Amino acid sequence: MARYHIETYGCTSNRGESREIERRLRDAGHYRVDGPDEADVAILNTCTVVEKTERNMLRRAEELADETADLFITGCMALAQGEEFARADVDGQVLHWDEVPEAVTNGECPTTTPDADPILDGVIGILPIARGCMSDCSYCITKQATGKIDSPSIEENVEKARALIHAGAKELRITGQDTGVYGWDEGERKLHRLLEEICAIDGEFRVRVGMANPKGVHGIREELADVFAEYDELYDFLHAPVQSGSDDVLGDMRRQHQVEEYVEVVEAFDEALDYWTLSTDFIVGFPTETDHDHEQSMALLRETRPEKINVTRFSKRPGTDAADMKGLGGTIKKERSKEMSEVKRELVADAYADMVGEVREDCLVVEDGTADSVKCRDAAYRQLIVQNASDYGLEPGDFVDLDVTAHETMYAFGEPV
């Protein structure tokens, strides 16, 4: 888990994005500290309203880069003038705000604390279904905090889910270090069975399944894909972090899967579902990653075409085996990250562009946006923004059919039909 420091400048929109960043970081087990000198990572949410503000942002970025091991820069200046940080030789990653929480994890599993209880945040219910994982990744410090998988019974998790729904949850987020290995400690992979039971609860709601490593999913890929196909309550969304397209690098990372197994998971979901979202993660610049390894990752990215992609530059975590490896230079990692991020933006933009002109039924309004807008999720958990929401009387928790009218790189715009 990471200690983070976050600073937000500018408008209400930026403050709202920072709140969402912090919510996701909290869900993953990270915690906020008072200042950058105490933090593992710093997050700078920037403004660019006038030239003086730009100079202030550059100066503050330089200061934070010197005070913390990792700096993530987001917000208006980062997205509109990201090259200015490179010109100033600021040692930080420029990211869309939606990418920041995953980047902070550095490819690690989220951390669920021992006393993690379900949380209701607006109409979003967060349900940790287990603690720990079955992996021993060479770069991940989370393992030291969580240990092996410890799975409460299906009945216990279903009761927690039912309580969240009765309390007003419309979107259940199933979380854990690795949801795909739920039940392994009892000798049986049970994620698909748990999801069936949760979907049978009375009420109108949606369920999003959190990160599941490819190895855990692979053994139940067909059963799991069939459950997704059967139940409308499930968002057709799978987050399976592959981390590399090279089996050699996966071996050095001590990931339990190989590339072929990840591809077979994708193929199983492709066969079962007509419209779904694949989310995955890549770590670029792992100490043993060669140019050829990187090209294999790029090829896998283009082959499987995920619609949500988290690209993280490798950084060492204290106490991990990878921390003792001779690292690659920052320039190499930056170049590889840039190349992959460019392809990522193309793939994600293409996915949202393909939605324009179509009607997405039963989209869930999950939260308020900015300037009288609301954020919605369609059946595949893709984000749609409805502007002038008050004109339509839309509020979080409502379901609505949306005509997709336009798109940006990371989301689309919709109008109620």
C-alpha cells in the first residue's frame, strides 16, 4: 500500500476529480498523509487558467518531484500542455485523472485492511469479498501486508451485498486483492458462484467485478463468462492485468500466468459476450525488459485491443525482490511508456467513437458530474456523460436509455431518449 499526498488547484471540476482519485485510492488500501515529505507518491492536480498559474504549476511540480519518489501530474495543464513539464525536465508522469489511481498502485494488488467493511458512498456500494491473494509477484509490496487469500463464505458475502442494496446501493463494486482466486483457500474457485448468488438478490442494481489476475480467471473462464452473459445485473467488464506481453518478463515478475492464458481468457469472454469491456494493466520498464519484450507487449496490446488500459512505469518498492534488480534508465522507461500510452489513447478513443450513433439501454446514473451533468455507466461499464441533467430530472440511482451523440478519449456523451 502507498502513502500519498495530493494537491488540487483550480475549479470545482478539479476538486471533484481529486475526490474520485482519493476514493479509488482508499478503496485500494492506500492512505493519505499530511505532506509530501511523508509520502511515497505525490499527486498534483493542475490548473492552467493564466500564464502565472502555469509558472506556479511548473514550480510546484519541480518541488514535489524532489520531495517524493513518484510524482503523478493530472488536471487541465497536464492534459492541455503536458509537454511543458517535459521541457522543464520535471521527473513526473502526466496522466488523465482517471489513470492516476491505477498508476499509484504500480501494478500491485489493492490492499484490503483486516477490518474492511462494506461501504456505501452515494449509490455506490463497495464490497470487499476476501483479503490476500495467491500470488508472489517480485515487484509487489502488498503481499507483505495481506498474506494468502482468506475467503469469507458465499453466504456471508451475499448478506453484506444484500445489506448494501437495501441501504440504497445501485452499483456494487466487488473488490479484493484478486477477486479471481476467491475460494482458493477452501480448495475451490467460487467467484462465479458468488456472483450468481448476488445477482439473485431482489432489487434493481448493477455489479462491477474488481481486479482479477489472469491465472485465477483462466481456470473458470468459461463458467465466469457464462455468468456474465446470463445476468443483466453484471456489468460486462473484466479487469485482468496482464502486465507484460513477454513470458520471460512475466517469469521475472513471478506472475503466475503466461501470455497465452491471458489471451484464452479474452477469447472466452469474446465468445460469450457481444459487447463488453476488457480492462488490463501493463508495467513498462521492468528491470529485465528488453526492447524485444517491450515490442511483444505492444503487439499484445494491439491484438487484444482492451478498452481500458493502465500503463505504469516500473518503480522499485522497498523490501521487494525487484528492488534489488539493476533498473533501466528513466529515459528508456519514459519512451516506452509514451509509446504505449499513445496506442492506448487510440484504442480507447476508437472504442468510444464506435458507440456514437447508438442507443445504450438501461444506463445507470452513478454520480453527479460538474456544471449540471451526471456520470452514467452502460452495460459494459463505459462512461457516458449527460449534460444539463436537471432538464431531464436525472439523479444518481436512476436508469436511463441514452443516445450516444459524441465522444472524448475516455468517455462519451449521451442524451436521454
